[in-house]
Amino acid sequence: MNLRWLTSEEQSSSLSAAIPDTSGDARVASHGIEVLVALVIVLIALRYYYLNISLLIPLLAASVLFAAWILRDLSEHMRWRRKMLLKSYRRELRRGESVMINGELLRYDTELTTYVLTVGVVLTDIRILSNYTVRKESLSPISFVYTFGSICLGWFSLFGPFTTFLTVVQNIRGSRCESVAMIIDRGRFRQFLREEIASLEEEERRRQDVSS
């Protein structure tokens, strides 16, 4: 079984036919719910204002929501920068060499993990992902921070207790793990997988034709 690396032109054309990725659609839906929650908070604040009720609760909810938005955007930018830095060493990593990035020694097969911070606000749960870090067997300080933060901030939504419980279990178990190879060459591995599936299907069709 040979793994053929595609050129950039082949990769861009093949990805359009690759297995569909629905993460973008899920992200749009999640952001839409968050905007709806923001509008609900504004309406509640206006209601409290006209009834001469203290605005502390809606202002607190709005502050948490906007702070979570900012933190999530910063986290996504940091993850993008780390991914681009890894891709800049793609040639060395593919050759089996080790590279030092932010004090961490990385190889092509090094497992990286991402921890999750869950913030519950009324009807939605905002998930903030940590930067890529080398997976460790013991509980790391980053895992502790994200787990403790989720315990403190994840309860205050409709499904907050359930989501918080899942986040805590996920972080304790090492959270979301993927190799450096998958991060920098995900598209090519997906294309290779499609080719292997197509080959197996063609072999199965031939076997059925011979048997019939």
C-alpha cells in the first residue's frame, strides 16, 4: 500500500470532492444561537429597565457572553498560528526530523491535544479550545485550568450541567488528540482514504461479478 503525496494543485481539486466536512455548518448554527441569546439578553435588560429592576443579572450575562466571544476568537487565532508554524516545518517533519517549537520537541508522529473550556450563557454553551500542546499521561496545568474554568462557568445554560460534565471528563481523559501528521497533512490523508475506499469498493464489485 503506497501513499502518494499530492501536489498542491491536485490537493485543491481533490478536496472539493473529499468527504464533506460539516464543522463549518455546525459553527454557523452555533454562532446563530449565540446571537439569538445576545438579543434575548438585550430584551431582558430593556424589560428590567422599564420595570425599574436592577440590571445586574442581564449586564453580568452580557459581560460573560462578550468575554467568551473575545477569548474564543483569540484562542482560534493562536491555534491558527500554531498550525501555520507546524506547516512551515512540514518538510523536516516528513523526513522524520524533530523540531523545537515553543520549548516542545515535536516529530511527525507526536500526539498533540486540545483542552476545552465550556462557558454556559442562558441557552447556549460556548466552547473555547486551548492551543495545541503535547499530550501528557499525567494531568497537565493547562488541563487543570480549563477543567476548573468549565466547572465554574459551564453550568449557567439550559444544558450546562450535562455539557460541563462531558467537558470535565473529556479534559481529564486527555481531551481531543491528533498527531502532528494529521494537523499538517489532513487533506492528503483524507484523499488517500478516499482512494483506498474506492479501491476496496472496486475490488468488491469485481469479486461479486466473478461469483455471479
